[in-house]
Amino acid sequence: MEHNENKFLVGVYDDEDVVLSAVTKVRNGGVRIHEVYTPFPIHGLDEVLGYKRSRLPRAAFMFGITGTSLALLMQIWMLGFDWPIIIGGKNFVTFPDFIPVTFELTVLLAALGMVATFLIVSNLYPGKRPLLFDSRCTDDKFIMAVDLTKNSLTQDEITAILRTSGAIEVNTKIVEVEA
Amino acid sequence: MSHVVSPVREPLVLGGKTYADVTEDICRQVEGKPTKLWGIAFLCSLVLLGIGLYGAYRTFWYGIGEWGLNKTVGWAWDITNFVWWVGIGHAGTLISAILLLFRQKWRTSINRAAEAMTIFAVLCAGTFILLHMGRTWVGYWALPLPNTYGPLWVNFNSPLVWDVFAISTYLTVSLVFWYIGLIPDLGTIRDRARSKVSRVAYGILSFGWDGSAKTWQRYEAVSLILAGLSTPLVLSVHTIVSFDFATSVIPGWHTTIFPPYFVAGAIFSGFAMVLTLMLVTREVFDLKEYITIQHIELMNKIIILTGSIVGVAYITEFFIAWYSGVQYEGYAFLNRMAGPYWWAYWSMMTCNVISPQLLWIKKIRTSVVATFILSIVVNIGMWFERFVIIVTSLHRDYLPSSWVMFSPTIIDVTDYLLTFGIFFTLFFLFAKFLPVINMAEVKAVLKGSSQKVAEQKRTSASQPAEYQTRPAFNKDVE
């Protein structure tokens, strides 16, 4: 895999509402934003950046359904077919009695499956080295990164747009990215 | 975007904090050297753990004959302690899941520690499950595993098997929920770390968190779904614990009221334990501006509510014991109140039903000292509740010739101390090495709910338009 050295412009903001309105201003100015990094979730930021809604809830639902089916199949097969035991002359497949375990396994698989999906799609794993444009983005600053190679505007033009949108600093950073 | 908050709302974070202040205040005790006070407290919990491990050794080596159990009372302190700890382990998920669904923002500064406490309490409960099996090394027989006898599977009609699934699912999901919430804060600590050891350690633990908008969007989706899953889960766990009793035919246990009654009791005792720990934590780590009197008051209100539900449940049980006309049931309840264990029953009544009613008085529920004392009283009361339910229902069998009393042995006591040792050792480790308050979540509510903003809004309350355009926050606005 080849590596390119891309130059990024890094706009630093210090207020959540400013960065939220800045995203729209910068995008309207014709700049393509690489990503925005914030110390906490800002509601509506994904919308102004034009991100689609996450499909993780759907993944959770599918995992949950899998859990429900597996749990029911397991119990019905074990007590109903594989080794039926007479317990007080009751039915072998006692559906109401199977509900608690079915519920627990539904929740377990939905939760674990969704979290695993989240970690995989977000590429988060123990020991990963994050690409931080500015290490203050986990403290108190809101960082907007713009990839110069993917924008037709010049560095000065983009800097001016970032400044007028409310950035308190505009820095540059060279980042190695996969070609 | 932070929501517009009415100026009449009390601020959640006091003292005009900025985002950087939040990071600084919470990271301080993670980054600093352990204090002497912490060292002493940690040492004490290790001593408890040591004493407890001796008890556990005796229990494993000689069997549960080391306990005060007898032919009639086959369950006593083991299950009392198990239910007590599981109950305590309900508050964390309630705070982090149910209060999240209800958009209760005040939960942000207490959810991290409460969830940690939940996990540790459930571990303690699990310890008693393993201990009371007697032959713990074959504890895996409780799982539906293929075996050489047939395969003969576990009995899925048994509430004890449901319990295995409920408790282990609850522990796993709570742990995952807690850890996902920790990742952004671990990233914050990683980026501030000065020593190489902590940079590497928190670097590994933080999973390469970078706080990008896309990840936050997914993170929020995950949090919401986990909250949605945990809410019925937390209600199911104590429901299933109560089934252990309710599906039996022992007078005093065989009642349909048990599930809601146990869940209310669990929240009641869990909140009490959260208060006990948080009042100490806010004092020792100087977090009074984050865990405010308002937090204490709100939690006390939940304690009044759940305590009153528990009280109504006690009275309903009595009424039904008489109204059902079942002699055995009626006797079991009369025996509880006026029999040889009357002192346990009345301790329970005093601690759980009568004393929490003091919290109706505003002066008491906003007092740190009174709340601290009452929270311990509630936990004592809830221990007695489980003792009363378990031992008084068992000790007078159907045959008067097998009527006995139960008295605990020293090993019963040390096994109980073992769980305190586990609980406090883990809690002190957590309090030292992990952020006790969820920094990211507190920062997210800061702009809408800090004292600084509230004051600015009050001064500009005559101009309604000002509600919409809030002042720039990180700059010093005079």
C-alpha cells in the first residue's frame, strides 16, 4: 500500500454552538470538510456534516432476533427433543417457562453484537494509535480538519473561510494517508 | 446542540466551570500520586479481603457445613447477602439507562461511579452464588453444556437456571455499557498523560478514540440502544431473583407481589449505596461543584418513592396473608412480626419504611450528614428484609418437631466480609485509576446547565430573545 503525504488545515474552535454553525458556513463556502473532532457529542453536528443516520440500531435488532431464535431453539431442542425429562408430568416444551432465558439471551446478543459492530465499523481496538489533528480535541477544543488535496480552493482562501466562521486558530498538519 | 434550558432550573454544575476546568478537576486524582487517605482506605479493604479469603478457603475446603445452616434452614446468609448485593447493583443501570431514556441530565455526574458500583456489587453477588454451591469447581454444571451423562441438560423450567442467565447477562451488559462510556474519557486522560506508563496504559485502554463526529454519532446510537436494552434487563434481573422465592410453595415466599416489590427494594437499596459512596467521594475528591446538593436531593426523592413502594408491599403482603384465608401463610406472617425473629422484622420496618419518611422534610433531604446516615440505615434495613424473608419463612417448617433457630458462624461473617473486601478494593482502584465522573457527558450538559450560564440568563430574563442566543462560553464573559 502506498502512502501519500496530505496537508491538512486544522481549524480550532472553542465553543460548541460556534463550531456547529461554522460547519454550515464552511460547507457553503465550497470547502470539503474531512472531519470534525469534539470532546463530547454535539447534537445536530452529524446532520450539518451531511452524515447519514447510523444503521447500528438495525444491527442491534438483527442480533437481538438472532438471540431470541437461538435461545428458543436451544431450549425446545434440549428439553423437548434431545433429552425430554418428566417433571411433575408437565409438558416437555413449556413455552412460558422459556421466556426468561429467551429474553436474557436476546438482550445479551443484541448488546454484544451491536457493541462489537460499533467497534469494528469505527475501527476502535485496544492499542490503536489515533490520528489526532490537535490533542486538545479530547479536552476543550473543537477541531475541524480540511484536506487540502481534496479541495480546489487555495490554502489562503480556506484559512479565511475558517477564520470568518469563528475559528480561533488555523494550523496546518501533514498527515500520511493511504493512497 | 445543547438544549435551551429554562432560567428557573437549578444549574447542574456549580462554580462557573469551563470545559477545561472539568477535565482538570476530574483528571486530577487520576494523574496525581495516591493520597495518604486513599492508601489507608485501600489497605483497610485489602485487610477485609484477606480475612474474607480465609473464610472462603474454609468454605471451599470444608464445605458449607462451616456455615450455621441446618436441616430446616438451608438458605440463610448466603442468599440474604446474594440478594442484598444484587439489589444494590440495580442503581447504576437505573441511573445510566432509565434516567437516560427520561432525559434526566442530572445523572451525568453520578452515572459513572454508580455503574462501577453496580458491576462490583454484582460481582459480590456472584461470589455468593459460587460459594453457596458448595462444590464451586463444578459450578459450570449450571450451564447447558454437553456432558457425559447423556447429554442431560439443565432444567429450563427452574428459576435458578433463569437466574444464571439473568445475572451473567446483567453483569456482561453493564460492564460493556460502562466501558463504552469510559472510552472517550480514557482518550482524554491519554492525551494529557505525561508519564510513559500512563500514556501507554491509557492508550491501550482508550481503543484509539479520536472523538470524530462520525464516531460520536455511532456512540450516541449505541448508548441509546444499550439504555433501551438495559432498562427491561435491570427490571428482569430482580424479577427473576424474586422468582427464586415466588415460584416455590413456601409460605411467605409464594406471593405474586414479589417481582415489583423486589425491584422497588433493589432500586431503594441501590440508591442508598450510591449516596453512601458518592457523599464520601465528593468530599474526598472535592467534587462538590459536580455532585451538588441538588443531586443528593433528587436521589433522596427516589429513595422516598421506592421506600414507600416497599412499605406498601410489606403491608399488602400482610393483608393478603389474612385475606387469602390460607392458614400457613397467615401463620408465617404473624410469626415474622411477633415470633422469635420479631427484632429482625421490626429492624426492617424501622429502617425501610419509617426512617426514610424523614426525607419528606426538605432540611433533612438536603443535608449531607443526615443523608449519609439515612443511606446506611436503608442498607441495613434492606439486609434485614432479605434475612426476614428467607430465614423466618424457613425456620418454622410444616412439622413443629423441625422448628429451629438459625445462628451464623464466624465463617458466615467472614464470607460476608469477603464481599465487602472485593467491593471496596475494586471501588478504590476504580476511584484512583479511572475518572469517577463522566467528563464528556458533563461537558455536554455544561453549556445549558452551568451556574455561569444560568446567572447570565437571569440577568437577561427581561429580553426573551436572549434565551436563544447564548453567550460564547469558553471566553471570559463579564
